[in-house]
Amino acid sequence: MRRRAVPRALALLAVGALLGVTAACGGGDDAGSTGGGPVTIRFDWWGNPDRAEVTEKAIDLFEQKNQNIKVETSYAEFNAYFQKLATQIAGGGAPDVLQMDYRYVREYADRGVLADLGSGASKVDTSGVTQQLLSGGTVKGKLYGIPPTQNTQVFSYDFAQWEKSGAAAPKDGWTWADLKAAAQKVSDSSGGKVRGIADLGGIEDWFEVWLRQQGKTLYSDDGTIAYTAADVARWWEMTDGMRRSGAATPAELTAKMDGSQANDPVTQKLASAGFGYDSGFTAKSWEIAGRELKLAPFPSDTGKLGQYAKPAMMFSISQASKQKEAAAKLVNFLINDLDAGKILGMSRGMPANAQVREAVGGTLTGPPQVGFQYEQTVGPKLEPAPPPPPKGAGTVKATFQRVYDDVIFQRTSIQQAADKFMSEAQKAITT
Amino acid sequence: MQTIERSVAAPRTRAPQRVHRYGERPGIAYLFLSPWVVGALLLTLGPMLASLYLSFTDYDLFTTPSWVGWENYRTLFTDDPRFITAIWVTLRYVFISTPLKLAAALAVAILLNRASRAQGFYRSAFYAPSLLGASVAVALVWRVIFRDWVASPDYALLVVAALAVWQFGAPMVIFLAGLKQIPQELYDASAVDGAGWWRTFRSVTLPMLSPVIFFNLVLETIHAFQAFTGAFVISGGRGGPVDSTLFYTLYLYERGFSQFRMGYASAMAWILVLAIALVTAVLFRTSRMWVFYAGDEAR
């Protein structure tokens, strides 16, 4: 028996060595395929199934036009997308092309994760995009994200229900008090089954518009918080007032809002109106909502609209990508190709490239057309986008919503909640 | 009972021979162990030591960690109210879900211990939820079924606890094995003495089963401290509403992966490890008072 043990041990060692070799082979793959042969790049983005459908179509066209590049895609909802992205980047598995948000671009650029799209292998043609939009992806003079589209904040409402309830439709110059009165009518006439409006108090984006209407901003140019606890308290006084009067959705419903269609009270027909971005309207929007909606600009008490032309999102290339040229080709295609533009339509917002925008404008029908028209009418009143927010801004946004839950569940007074939010927000920005 | 006796008895006849053979060549045992030893070193011990180091640094996942000493630990205990909230939520969950889960497991195990033709079927049926245990799908279904409770800060935690209790299969199977090991003579004797069901349960079943109860208690307590999936899915990853389901692990995850504060999250992980070690030690201490090992009295 003793004699046979040695060969057995050797055999095991040999198996182990083989496994080691195969592992080494696996690692070597990327390096071997850079020259000429087919390459595979990964493209990750956030969105919904609707957007996925057209994105896949556009990718098919790209692969047809570039036979030697294969594109693997995957998508998730916004929050899940960014959690996954951080993990992937930390683990060295970043996608080659990634969808980046205006709120996070400085955070990622500062950490050296994104490639410069203005020079080198990852250079992309941006001649069709206005400088105003490009500045949203520019950090310390370098371009880290190119917005394929622009969007802006929008109010959308179930006009049939509003008419039925006798609520006055939004018109130019309508005020926050007008909104509350109209929403109240919808709630009352449905016996509370459908609320006039989905509670907007917890979403920092809508708070920002309201702030800007008073000539203030979220962040100063040097990246510090530019509003006070008193501002937050006044905003929450107004929005929580709508909840208390029954005009807005109850706390249990509001707490579930996570940006997904499934948990949106408007989609569930539990609210007749809500705030959002006009890039959210795709071919199936009315089908999903179960009815047609109309779009209007925000209400304002100051005559100032406060909305701005926002880079709806950006495409970035990861600094760690080994296929920057192929990645740049894909970004270029998604932003500048007319056929791609026609396929993608308004699924990511209004195209940033002027030529693409014109080509797309004529082809639209249904909800995307409504979005496009809204963007055209409100366009002249929009202000330029503020510079990308500082590191930690994503945490501040999440904190804003979380602390608002304290308000609507009546755990603390509004003033206490506003103070608590400010102290957490300051910590998130400075540490 | 016959099959079990046979399977227990079978190795005994060959055992002495084997011991002798292994004793001759200890090396071969280590060779066979090596995949797990290597795995434990590289995949468990290595990352643990790395996280211990990281817990003393400011680390944002992408750039080089910078040493901050005890800063993370200091902030946790003195300047982070949500950390304290997370501890309370987790403790409440442990105290609610663990006893209920063990009680459910024991109750079902006792029912299944009776000889019945469909026993195999029932055993599988009760175990099924645990097979699906870690799955996100079940938690999603749970979230839909209990949507009205999930949205309420007063009940959301109970929904997560109920999901855990429902997945009592693993401790149940262990209880079942323990019940089968209790000698029939003891039951016969208590029957002769005229003991009723309750008396037999208290005086025979429970003491004889106490080592198994202890084992399950330790295991399930540790699991409960580490609960994540259910809470993450049911609260949509936010630990809400109003932080009512902000489990320790959920907060750790948020700090590490949403806010990019991996050093801070590592410190939290080590505090959790120490807390679990402490609780386990306390359990072992108290076990001397109530766990009865058959055969001990012979010494």
C-alpha cells in the first residue's frame, strides 16, 4: 500500500497544477485578443425593459456595422445599477462603456475611474453636442462623460381625471397653491381612492427646482451645500401639508417610491399626477400607466421656472478598459449615428446631437412625441445646468428621501427632521 | 429504526483498520484537505485580515487606503446615530426570530417523528422553504404578499422575521435526527410510570434533546445576526421605512457600497464579528446549566 501512495499524491499534484494552468489561461485571454481579431466589450446601463428593447436593437445595428466588435450588455434599475457598478470597479471588473449620472460623474472622475474622452484611444467626436451640455460631464477641464441626450424636469398628470374632478389644468404661470388646490379636488372627488399627486417632498431633484425658483442652488461653485435647514423645513412644510390634507399620497405609499415604474403611485393609478424627467416617456408609457398623461412645466410662486437643461445621463469609458478604441466607437455610434438615433428615439431623452435630434423629431409618435414637443416648448425658458455636484452628493440625495420618511410617518417635527438632514448631509459632503 | 441502527453500526466494524492506516501516513490526509485549507486561507482568512487592516483606514474602494487609526471605531460609537439604530433593529430581530424559528422547527419535527407512510413527503415539503431560503425570489414574493405591512414602520421588521421563521427546515432536520436518537426504553419506562405527554416531553424529550437544541440555538443566533437578503429585498435595499428594517448588515452594505466608505464598513464588520463571538461565548457559558449530555453522569 505504501508504494501506491506516491503516484497518487503525484497525480493529485498534477491535477492541482493543471487547474493552476487553466486559471492562468483564463487570465491571459484579454491580453491576447487586442490585435485585429474580434473583441468583446461590455456596456452596462440603467433603465427599464422598454429602454432595453431599443438599446438591444441599436447594439445589433452597431455589431452589423462593426463585425469585429461584440457588445455584451446588462442593465438594472438606477440604485441597483450604481451599487453593482461600485462593486465591479473595485473588483477590477468594470464595464468598458458605462452609463454615468450627472450626480456621480465628479465622484467617479475624482477617483480616477473614468477615461478622458477628449484625447487618446478613448477620444469621441463631440462636434454635434453643445458646449453647454458637455460642461455637465467636464471635471477639471477634462471630459469624462458625454451626454447622449438632454432632459428636464416635468409635471405629468392624468388630464381626463383632472377634468372629471373639476381640477384646473396647469397653465403658464401656475403656482404651488394652484397645484395643491387641483390635487385636493382629485382626491376629494375620488373619495381618497386616487390622490391628486404623488408626494414629492422626499425627492431632492424637485426640491432643487423649488430652490432655484427663489434664486438659490443646491451646491455653491466650490461644492458646499448652498441652502439651509430653514429652506428644507419650508419645503417640507409645503409638501407635508399636501399629505396631511389628503391631496398627496399617504406615507405608506410614498415610502415605497424607489424610482421604479412598479412602485410609482401614478402607474398604479393611486395618484393622478407626479413629477419626473421628460426622458422617462417611451413608446409604451401610456400602456404601462394605463392611460394618457399630459405634460406641463413646474408650478412657481416667483415667476422664475427654476428648471434647467440637464444632461439626462452620460456615456463614460472606464479607465481600466483594455478596449478603449472599440469602446469609443460604441459611444460615438450611440451619440452621433443617425440610424442609431432613430432606433433609440426618446428612450434616453431628447438627443443632444442637433442633427440626430432633427432626424428623430420627425419619426416620433405617441408618448415620445409628447415628450419631444414639451422639450421644444419649454426649451427657451430653461437655464444652463449647474456644474456637476461634489463627492457625496449621491448620499445627500438618499438622505433627503430617508429623513423625509420621518416627516410623513410623523416620527419627528419638520424642524427636527430638517436639522437632522442638514447635519447628515454636511457629514456626507465633507468626509 | 432498523435502517438507522444499521447505518450507525456499519462503520464501527471497519473503523479500527482505518485508524491504523491513516496513522501510518498522515501526509495523505493533509493532501486531501489541501483544497479546503487553501480555500480557507485565500478566500476567508486572507480577506478577513485585509478587512481588519482596512477598518483602520479611510478607503473609498478605488484609491489607496489611508491610515486613520481608531477613527472609524470612534465615529461609529460617538457620532453615528444610525449605527445605534442598526444595532437595536438587529437585536430585536434576533430576539424575535430565533426563538420562534426554533419552536416551529421543534414542533414540526415532533409531528414528523411519528411513523407514517407519507413521512418522506412531509419532511421534504416542510424543508422546501429552506431550500429557497437565500433566494431573492422568495423575498420578492414575500414583499408583494405583505405589501401593506412592509410599508409600515411598525410591522416591516415582523415581516422580515416571519420570513426567517418560515424557513425552519434546517433546524427541523437536525431536531428530527436528534429525536430519533432518544432511546425508546426511556419512553417505555415513562409510559410504565404513568407519565402523560407533557410530562414525557419535559422530562425525557427536552433533556435528551438539549445538546441538539443548544447546537441549533447557537447556529440560528449567528445566522440571525448576519441576516441580510430578506431585509435587503423587502425594504428595497433602503432599510426603511424610517430605518425600521435597517439591519446591521444592511447598514454596513450601504456604507461600503453606496457611500464608498469601505474602511468604515470594515470596522462595522469587525464589531459584528466580535459581538457574535461574545454572544456565542455567553451561550456556551449558560449551556452548562441546561444542556444535558447523555453519558456525562457515568463519569
